[in-house]
Amino acid sequence: MKPLTEKLSKPMLVPAAIICVLLAAPRPAPGAEFHFAPTLGVSEEFNDNIENTAAHRQSDFITRLQPGAAATYRARSLNGELSYNFDYQNYARGSRQNEKNHFLALRFSSELVDNFFFLEGSDTLSRVSLDVARDVTAESLFANQTDQNKGSFSPYLLWRLGSQTTLKTGYRFTDTSYWGTPGIDKREHRGFADLSHEPAARLHLSAGYGYARVSTDLVDYDQHDLSSGLKYEYAEKSFLYGGVGNSWQSFSDTRRVSNLFWHAGISRDFSSILATLETRVQYADDPLTVSTKETSYSATLEKPLLHGALGISTSYAKFRDTRVGALDRRRAVVSGFARYEMSPRLNLSLGLTGDKVSRAALADYPYHFSGTAGVSYGFNYDVSASLNYSYIDYRHDFESGREEKRTNRVIFALRKVF
């Protein structure tokens, strides 16, 4: 992990541009809403396998101090949201050096010319998993993770081509950087045109074209995307949607590839249960690959309760490196959750997940199981407390615990909003 001074010295053009726009905005106009709320979080964690190893397990107590703030601004021509948290982590038994991390989420939108010329942007600084097939940020503070800074800045025009048709044309710059790891930095310049048409009250048609010039640490490439789609509300809160398109990529190392992409799904609200089926092909945000195509299929059932909800989902996905055309890995996941509100202040939660990821190396653990249970309570004066337990298990074989990696975590946290 790079020191903080090196992190902050890294050029961050997109965040700087967004901040300049916000600072240049006029003082709050009459009728504008502005809210600012400092926050303070304190937590204590016991972890019996800090490094997530099969042998020589080491336990530690982790104390976290998380001061932060959140701000929102709402006006006719400018809306913005900003949240920031500083995260100090102290390892009582010295299993790791104490860490200082930063988390930022910034988003704004501005209407520069009434109902025609718009400007929007965002910037995030967060921890992400280095493994595109497994998100481990919820089960460890540092293992197989990196700090990602992703910012975007987009001016666009909204053309009204009749009462049911609009054309959105514009430009978007996106900068994605990774700090302290071998993550591949990317900078994308994209021009786009998206056509939207509503021939009927519940039917929405769309078509789009985009051209992108992408620069990375390894190779540059041009990308053309052409697509069309529809969304139809065939019953109350029930939708049928889909779209198809093609992407052409030309890499600076002379490789040229063409990939079909799509999204399709159906959701149905049966009053007592909500069912969703979906398939999608998209370009995944992979820190270790120039361009990764993710093909996924998923099914979800969710049952709302009077004071909570129950749900179960399953999914299958495969990842392909589009630059070389090689299949990376496959992933199958089954998960379930339960939430229950014991009282307006007391909430219970439970989550179970199991997945299998095909191996990239013989040392990889294909099977992964996790379970979480938590309780939270809201006190007066915007003070809340939570107690959470999680169990994580990695296995080489489904039925055998040989060389398995087991971790137990218990976290007690307090949070105050001022």
C-alpha cells in the first residue's frame, strides 16, 4: 500500500474538475436545500484468522475510528451529494501495521441551459476486490484488495424530438486508477448518442451508438458499440425488458475483436412474492485485465413480510479476456437472506452464501462459503449500535475440510450522526 502522501500527489483530473464546478456554483438560491451532517463511528473487531490462512492462524483485535461527513445540495439547476470517511485501523497484537484509509463518494448534476444542456459528474474512492470473480471486501479489511479511484465527467445535450422521443448526445471522460497494487489504470474518452421513444404508456424503446478511445498502462484501443432495446410493463410493477448489440474493439497491438452483448429479463410481482429472471453480457470492471467480458444468468425470489423480507438467488457467470479471447473463469453462486424488524428500532439480519469459482491456479480454493448474522438498534439522538458475526470458509473440496481456510469475525460498532 502506498503512503498517503504519494496517494494524494497522484494527479486526479476528474475530481479536481468536479470540485471546481461545485465551488463555482452560486450561493444557495432561495428555495435551495443544503444539509451537512458530521458522523463518527467506532468499532471493535475480533478476527481469529487475520491473514486468512489454512495454517499458522493468527488472531487479533482491530479497533477502528471512522470520522466523516455527508452533505447534500438541492436546487433547481444544481444537485450534489458528497460523503467522506476517514478510517483508522489499529491492530492490538501487531499482526499488521496500523492503517489510515480514505473513502469518498461525490456526485453532482447541473442544468446549464433549461431542459437542454446538462452536466454531470462523479468520483469515488473505495476498496475493491482484485479478483473480478469474487468480491471479498465484505469479509476482510485488506486481503486481495486495492484502492480504486474512479471519476467521470460528462456534458450532454437532450434533444426533444416530439412528445414521446428524445435524443441524448454527449461526451464522457472516465478515469480509473488503482493505488499500491498492480491494477491497470484506464482513461476513457467516449462520445455517445442515445435515442429513446415511448410509443405507448408502458412501452419504452431505445437505441444507441458510442465510440470510445481507451488508454491503459498496457495497451490502447478503440471501441464502437451499437445497441437497441425495449422495456415493457405488462402488469403492475411487472416488467419485460431486453436489448442486444455488438462491440468492436481495435487494440494498438493490431488485435481486432468483435463481441455480441445483450441484456434480457422478466420480473413479476405476485403480491406475496417478487420473481426476477435475468441474463446480461457486459464489460466488467476488472483491475487486472485491460478488457473483460462478463456473461451472467441469474434468478431471484423475494418475499416481503409485514416487518421484513426473505429472499433467495442463484447465478452463473463466466469471464473472458476480450483482448486475447481466452476464457478466464466461471462462477456459480447460491445465496439467501432474511431481514426482520423486531421493533421500529431493533432489526435482525441473516445471510448465507456459497459459490464455486473455477481455478486459475492449482493453489486456488474453488469453494467458498460464508454466513452472517447481525442485530442493530437505534437509540435517541441519532446514535446506533450493531453487533455482527460472520463465518468464512474456503475449501479445495466440497466435502472435505482438508487445508481449509476458516475465519470467524465478531464486530461491535457504534455510530453517531451529528
